[in-house]
Amino acid sequence: MNVLIIFAHPEQRSLNGTIKNAAVAYLEAAGHQVEVSDLYQMNWKSAVDGRDYLHHQPEDRLFVGNVSKVALEKQALAPDIVAEQEKILRADLIIFQFPLWWFSMPAILKGWVDRVFTKGFGYGAGKRYGGGKFLGKKGMLIVTAGSDTHSFSLNGINGHMDDLLFPIHHGIMWYSGITPLQPFIVYNSNHISEAHVAETLQTLKARIDSLETLDPIHYYSITAGDYDENDVLKTHLRDNKSGLAAHRKSSLGLTFQEVVNADPASTENQ
Amino acid sequence: MNVLIIFAHPEQRSLNGTIKNAAVAYLEAAGHQVEVSDLYQMNWKSAVDGRDYLHHQPEDRLFVGNVSKVALEKQALAPDIVAEQEKILRADLIIFQFPLWWFSMPAILKGWVDRVFTKGFGYGAGKRYGGGKFLGKKGMLIVTAGSDTHSFSLNGINGHMDDLLFPIHHGIMWYSGITPLQPFIVYNSNHISEAHVAETLQTLKARIDSLETLDPIHYYSITAGDYDENDVLKTHLRDNKSGLAAHRKSSLGLTFQEVVNADPASTENQ
């Protein structure tokens, strides 16, 4: 497969840097082609603005959606956006790797999505949720989280990790046609010991070796007729669930056996 | 009250710009003091990196949490961060205003949170979830969303708006002690007519005139003993709910009567 890793951490010597380097090595050893967009090293511009659309005149009011769509059609998107779009088109698997900051992506990664997933490319290009332009591509998150699994469990105080990642898995990936695989999550990452780093890398290697056969997250889809004319999930599909979990076909939640739950140690490592 | 508005839209002539200007006018007319951090006008730096911590040496590995905590203690945070922290300390009410992009905040606003809520200030400064440094302050979101209310309802395909905003209301505000008020949300904002803009501003004015008496979102808290030793919500409090909604004491969901659900019209306006 062609694999694109979007990497968002300011420190190469971090746990995230270690995991990213290992992921590249394991992927290449397994015969995959790997491209990495290291957003900090690229000094990635995070903020959507008029300069992203080369035909846009500052005196004209900026309608972000419409102007970005015209820019795509006119080949007037900023070159850094075009380069990322070409990487996406080449990729069979797109990995977002990041530390969970404030229960979401770091700004620099959000800015990659905001700027690269332009109208006509990331949305407004075919059907939403299961039928978009990127149908057939897979996605996967590699995430480090500072707290433990309990606090991210179904009734854990931080919210269930599934629900926190829903805006990415469902709202970004599935929306545009990308099928998300189960995420690879390292909990307690602020206090991870060297032994657990080694264990994490072993688990990551096993994950990568099974990439082709991994079960994805199954969401309901518009194209399959799972939603009514108001875009509401049909009653008979809800399975007594409500909230974000209702949109998943399987009720498995995270496959915690694949997740590393490190013991607390003394050093910040995320 | 002292009100701080963090505004994140690249176009002053947008619906968001109109709402922001009206909010400032209504707040001042009601006798409040208003400060605005207009992140695009400020050319706000979004990405957390070593330059945010003036004492940090590039040859040293960057541990973001620890380094930011030391920088706070040494008064070695970058001046733009310090200025925002001082605004927060002065504020009784903090408003985040933004268009919902990819079911979350625009990158520039996420970058404001990532950089300003440093360790020892936004977290690691007193108890989490109901007992942080900002206890007594209120927060409120003003959000425009491109789709309609149905698609953001309990079983709507985008996910319930309450759940999508949970990482902000609960994970950023409540985590650090800020009590979130009900959000002010404008749906169908890409296709809003002039008449509905006028109606939206009337609704906004009514909201601002009732700011002092508005019912907040009531979340369970660690300090009140609502969570067990693993940070999991105690069983008897769950009220047969699971998922993110379980952390709310009230089961009201959004107060939709306060929400403007504009009819589709012809122009993009968000």
C-alpha cells in the first residue's frame, strides 16, 4: 500500500517521534511505500485565509467554501495545499499521528484538515458519509493520551475515547469516504517507562503486520439508506443506543486488547 | 461583567463578523466591559513549539507540559501568550466565537487553547473538572454550523451538537473550572437569508440581556465526589445514560427554543 503519515508533534525526540520513526520502518519492512508530512518540520501554515486561494482578491468578501471550490477548479490553490492533496490522492492508507491535546488534535493538524480538505476535494465532492471522493481509502489514528484507560472508558470522566475521536473518524474520514481502522492508542503517555515504550513498539509492529486484514470501524451510511430524509438514523437501526455510539454498526467500542495501557512512571514522555 | 471574546474567522464581513460586532455592541450597551481577541487580525501563532518558552534551549528535548510549567513560573512565556492569560484572568465570561469546521474549532482557535492554557495555568493548577484555577468564571460558545438542526440532533448523522461540543464545554472549560452556559448556535449558516440574520441578532440580543441569569450546563464534578477512584462516573448517577451525555446532570440537551434554525437561502454566508 501507499501510506501517508500526517505527523503533528513539535519534538522529534518525543514518544511520538519514536513511534513515528518505528512506524515508517515497520511499514517499509512490510513492503509498503511511505510518505510522511511532518507538519512541524514543514512549518505548516495552520490558518485558513484568503492567501490560500491565489485568485482571491483581498477586497472581495471571503466565502471560504465557495472560494476554495473555485480555486480547486482554477488550479489556484496555494502550492502547499496542492502538494498535500496530491499525497492524499496517491495514498491507500492515511495515518494521522498526534498527541491528544485538549481532547482533540493539535492545532497544526486541525489546520492541515481545514486547509487541505477544500470544497470539491474533502467535501462537496460526491456523497457524504460513506460515498465521498476518497472511497476505498483507509484511515488510521495513532494517538498518545496523557491519562489512563479508565478515564477514557464509557463512563470515564474525560469521555469515551470513541466519542472523542468521533469528529475525526466519522466527521473527517468517513464523511469524505475514508474507512477508518481501529485507532492505535497509547494511554498514560506522560508517564511511560522505557519498558512500556518497547512494548508499545511491539504492539505497533503487530498492528502494522496485520494492516491488510484489520477490521475497520463500521459506520452507517447515507448511500446505504441508513438515514432518513432529515439525515437522522432510522429508528430500527438504533439498537437501543443513542448519542455518537449509535452511528457505529458494531457495539464493540475500542478493542482494548490492542491498546497499550502503560503504567505510570516518573517522566513526561508524550 | 468583564467579557472576553475569542473570535476566529478570517473575514470581518462574514456572518460571524456581523454577529461578533453585534455582540460587542449589545454587551457594551448592557454595561459590560468587552475585550476581543480577534485571532486572525492578531495573526495568532497556532502551533505550540519551543519558541513559546523563552528559557527553552533547542538542544534540549521539549517536554511541552513540563517546559510550559517552568516557563510560567519563570515568567518566560512568550509575550503573546502572557497577554492572553492576563485577559483570561480579568474576564468573568469568556466567549469562543467560531464557525464549526470539520465538527470542531478552526485551527487558529485550537491553537489559542493549546498555547495559552499552559500547564500550571489551564491545567495542573488545582483540581480538574469543577475545581480548577478559573472557578467562578463562565464560558459561552457562539457557533455557526453549515447544516440544519436535524443533522445535529440526537440521532442526526453529524452527531448531536452537545456531543460534538463536549470536548470544548467539558474538556476545556469545565476541566479548568469555567462553567459553560448554553451555547448560542446558528444552524444552516451557509444559506442564511438577510431576514434570518436579523432574527439571529435579535435572539443574540435577548441572550445577552439575560446573561446574568442564564442556566449553565450542569456537569458532574470530581470535587463533589461524583466520580470513583478511577475517574469513572458513579453508577447511581448514570440515570440509564451512557456516553458523553451521562456527564451532564440535566438531560435537557440543547435548549432548541433559543437556537436559530434558519431556512435555506441562496448564498454562502458562514
